[in-house]
Amino acid sequence: MFSERLSKARPSPKPSRPLEPSITLALGTDDFNGLLSENVQLAHGLFRMLMTGPAAAAWPPVVAPRSPLDSRVAAGNLRPIETGDRARAGTLFVHATAEDLQAVAAIAQEEPIASGADLFKEGQRAAIYTVLKGRVQIARNGKAPAVAAPGDTIGIVETLGDRLTEESATVLEAGSVLRINREALFELLSDRIELLHGLLGTVQASGAGVM
């Protein structure tokens, strides 16, 4: 219920009645949003809590886009609006406004990837990667490898859940990726509460199986 109220920013339609005399502490939405904007660690904690439950299991290692990339726009030196379009095509920022997408584009870094190189190894600090061009193989002990193609995103659970990477990623075909670092993302979320609400709602909906 707590995450539902936060992500939707509205009261629950179901009343709560104590079973015995109780003392409660009420914290309004505006006050809580103020805390979030002043303390990025609070946002970290909220996502760590969500990413240890059903929400985490709902995200596969490779997440396909909700809409295909526009093949008319080649990867390489993307303009901010094009970077924002690629972020929206994925699953995480589907509810973001145009202004928020511009802010996401400002923290996203386009990086070239070379065939045979490691994008990351197990046990490293996680980041969110969206493949723009090329292919990346994701391997994890005891599980069949998965391949990320253009438009696919990897690293969501580890990044939002504040974990180290649990897989290794090797480039099968040269190209480029769009990278969003954890620290930059959470700094942005603490400044843009509506973006935070939308992302929390997306994560919660995935755990409920309604994404």
C-alpha cells in the first residue's frame, strides 16, 4: 500500500481501521516529496525494497522495447531529442513527459562497443544499457545466455536495486549502447518527483504483472 500511494500520489480508496487503540504517524505527499528531493538515499532505499520482491522477478536480464527503434536515425552522435526517443521506446520511462525525457537524455551517454569486448563483468557496479546498434550476450552461471539486440535494455534490476552486476556481458557484434549510470539517475529522480513517481509505478506494475 505504501508504494502504491507513493507511485500514484493519491490516497488509497480503501479505508484503514485499527483493531485496537493505536498511535500513528502521518506524512503527507507534499512532505514526503520534499524528503525525497532532499535525500537521494531515500529513493535508493525505496527501489532496493521493491527490487527484492515480485517486481525484480518480473524483469528478465534482457528487456525488449515497447516500441521498435526508428531505423531512420543512425546511432552515433545522437541529438538529445533522439536520445529521449530511445529512452521512451524502452519500458522504464514510458510514462515520462517530454521535459523529463530531455533530462534523462542529458545524463545518458552513448558509447561505442567493439566485437569481443566485455561490456561489463560480474561483480561490477551496475548501469542501465540500451543497445542502439550491434548485439550483446548476457551470461550468468547456471542459466542459458541471452542476447540483447537493438532496442533491448539490460541492467535494470541491479541498477535500481543498488546491486553489483550478477551477469557478464560480451559484445557479439560491434555497435553502440546508451548508458545511464546509477548515481546520475538517482540524482535526477530526486530533482524530478513526477519522473520518480512514474518509475516507481512502472516497477510496481511489473511486480503485479500488469506491465
